[in-house]
Amino acid sequence: MSKPDVYILKTQLDGEDALNDAAFATPAREMLRALDIDPGNRAVMMKPNVTAGAPRNSGIVTHPAFVGGMVDYFVEEAGVPHERLYVGEATSRLTSKTQRDLSWARSGYTEMAREKRVRLLELADYGNVRVMPGGTVQLHNIGISRWAASENVFYINVPKLKTHNLGVVTLCGKNQQGIMIPVTERHLCSDAWRATFGRDDKRKQGREWMREEDHEAWQRTIAHMHWDVFLACRPDFNLVEGIVGRDGNAFYQGRNFPTGLAVAGESMAAVDLVAAHLMDFEPPNLVYLQVGIERGLCPPSIGDVNVHLVRNGEVAGLTDADRFKADPPFEVYRDIPADYAKKDLFDEYDPNAEDFQITA
């Protein structure tokens, strides 16, 4: 079997304007151009990580300018009309339209979509298809967004390079929770808890009682769920936004890393393996990858992937991924006693630190 191909693009972030919108938009466009991504006659749906509704510069959400750079490529270089480009995310069925609009606006996507003339999709509004793939372990009848499942749609998974308090990393596999419809079926953290520990009172006690082996058992359950979703719906392409990565617990406790990285490829598993490697997570210390390898869905090691460098809009050839590893490495904060000593590493991000408004 041939090795999957994964592509790394490294942007130098220097000077006062290092993190302006161009720093995010240019590498996204350059990556797609170098790989000559062609959706054929299909519409394009880009699925970023926007579920937290955090401000655009928080490091928590896929930056809207990164997706804007992708839009520029498809319109200006791939010839895709504006009206066939979409950005999709799903929120709770109980979320009001005002709250949805607020979430899009907080994260900068309302402004980006207006400027680029693309449509924002609330994926939950369009229903699902039920998929029962073979070889699943935890989830067997999976509701998938009609937009992600359609043969007439080129579905691009656009996660953020960051850590997570349960999954340890939030990359392509975790980002696919947002294509699970109805959204009541994608509360996988809670579902994995019940599947691992049962319906007892431990959840009400918080995680003060949890040993590392307990947390790893919980990780293993949700990892199986993420790989089950992968079997139900494989993205056509994956592009990780790591221009600014974030560690900590995935939300408001963490550090932002201006790494200048974008990681891409058709193989979701291989992209996650390489992206995790750049954060300093390998199969021996990342249950998500262990499970994927055990199930034959993920390459056993980075040596089983052809890693290429993209430079100046072209594929520059094979490269050593170690050259691009974060220094210092990303640290996860799992909200369990074993990680309490790490807490001082991280900053508390104030969600109200950035002004935003909804413009009609």
C-alpha cells in the first residue's frame, strides 16, 4: 500500500503586523494553489471549528481569515462561483437564531462571509442521512449532515491546531463532531463518559477523583467514537489552521502559539498524525492515534507518511517534519489532579476582551 501524502506549509511571523488577516489568508490560499485542489463540478462546503463562538483572535476557533483565503482560491483560481461556496457549522437545536448569529459574529465569520460573498450554513437546519458503516465500535447508526454526506458537495474539514481536555488534541477527527446531526447525538464527551463509567454520580463530583488511567479509558471511548464517525463520512480534503495554535484545555485556559503552520492532505488520519507530531504528541502518548492504528485506520508512525513541504506556492519535495515541531511543545490540561501542577503554565483568556457586534 502506498504511503499517504501530507503537506506542511510554514509561514514566518515577524514584526508588528505578524498576525494580521493576510498572515492567515495567504498560507491557506497558497496551500490550495500548490496542490491544485479541484472540486470538479461540486459545491464546496468548508467546516471550520467555530462551535465555541469565541472571538476570532482567541486562538480557540479556526481563524475566519484562513477560511477567507480558501474562498479566494476557489473563486479566483479554481473558478468556483461565490454562490457555490459555503461555510458550515452546527449548534444546538435549542440555540436561538439570535444566539447563532452572535456566535458567528463573535468569531468573525459574519464579517468574512459578507466580504467574500459566501453563505454561512447552520448544518442542523438541513437534516441528516443515517449511515451504518461496517467495522464500528461505539457508534453504529450515525446521523451525518446532508451537506457533508452529499456526493454533490466537496467537503473540506478545516480544524484548529489545538489541544483538548478530553481528546488531548482537537484536529480533524474531533472537528467532525460538527457534522453529526441531530446535534443531540454529538455530545460525545458526555456519551463517552456514560459508556466508560456508567450512569453514576461521579460526573457530579467533577474530576477530582480521576486517575490518569481513568482519563485514558475515557479518551479511548471517545477516540473510538471519532473513528466511527470517520467511517461514516470521510472528508474530501483536510486543512488544519495552525497559524496560531493553542494548548491547554481547548477553551479559555491555555497559551497561543504563533507557529505559522498549515497542514493538509486527503487522508484525515495521516493529517492528524502529522499535525499531532508537530505539537509533540505521538502514538505512544496519544490514545486517539493508538485507537486509529489498532483499528487499521491510521498509519502506524510518521515514517509511514510522505511529508512534503509547500513553499512559494509549490510543493518543494519531501521534508523532515521534525524541522517544524513547536518549541516549546504543546501541553494539554485535562482538568484532572495529575495536571493541576501545570495550571500556572496557562493564561485565562477573557472572552469579553474583544469587542464585536452584529451588523445588519
